[in-house]
Amino acid sequence: MVRRATKKDRKRYTRERKEIILIATEGKNKTERNYFREFNRSIKGCAIVFSDGNNTDPVNIVHDALNSADKRDIEPQNGDSIYAVFDTDFKKESQISEARKLAERNGVEIILSNPCFEVWLLLHFRYSTRGYQSNNEVIKELNDVWPEYRKNIASFKQLRDRCEDAIENTGKLKKFHNETKGTDIVERCNPSTDVDKLVTRIIEARKNS
């Protein structure tokens, strides 16, 4: 399935509406959705919505994003944004590469975390370059600084005031990887994350609302 750029039988937008940021996440994982849903409480000119579908592999998560965008008339050329958020989770790099190609052809931006989304959460509290052998290692370290965290049920209200810290720490981490590995491509750098790009986009929308 390749997303069409336009539909000839679709009427052009004539109504004013909020900018929409559509986010596709892995399967029934609620962690990412709960985190980004918190931003909806403070944004007036933009709405964050989530894709349908329960896929967990990178390519089909992108398909979920495209299918949901079609159903809801969400179009990048109309100022909307479409994101596919998932973890490397020690997946094969070839799977991620295929997902990136599909996304690039269809106006979707990949937001990747290596090895998991909890790296981004940890960066709200501390900067670290330590590599991880499993997702559980990341969660254990996160619990050291945020004992209340439990996957899928955590409350993210207390993180809202730490977003700038997380963005700054992510920037430092990318600089570290560039200096030591010659790249900051997330699937090649453990730990690493692109979530700062999406959060920065949301913050910009909030400032412009």
C-alpha cells in the first residue's frame, strides 16, 4: 500500500480546523500514548490523535499511520503531521530500513528509540551514555530516579516540567554519538532516541496556539 498524494474526488479543504498530529505506536502499548496524551491538555491550536491498529513490526506501524490518516483526512500538505513511533527493541536493522523507505515516500516521520521508549523518559532525569542489553535494564535505571514508573500505567504529569531537560540531554547524547561513532542514526546508537523531534514539534504547536 502506497499512500496517494491527493484524491481527485476529494474536495479541497475549505474549513478552518486545528492542526492535527497523528501518532502511530506499537500494538497495544499504552506508555507512549499516555505520555503524548498529556500534551493535549495544554494545546489549543493543535490536536494529538492516535492511529488505529495493533501492529508491532515497523513496516506495519507505518501502514497503520497511513490508513488512519486516510480515514481522518489528515494530510501533511494541509499542515498536519504524521509520525510512527516505535522502538528498535533489538529488531533487525533491515526491518527499520524498509519502514523508513515507506515512511519517506508517504510523508510519515519515523520516531525511533534505542532500545526502547524508556530511554527518552530517563533523559528527563539524567544524561547517560550507558549502552543497554535489554529493555528491562533501561526500566530498572528509570525506576532508580522515578520509583513510581510502571509501564503502561504511569502518570506523566510530573514530566511536563522536565521536557526541556530531556531535549537538552538528547542533544548531548546525539553529539556524543557523532563524536564517538561518526553517526547519530538511532538504530546504530545505543542508547539513543528521536522523541525529542516530536516533542519539539508539539511544543512549537503549543506556542503558536
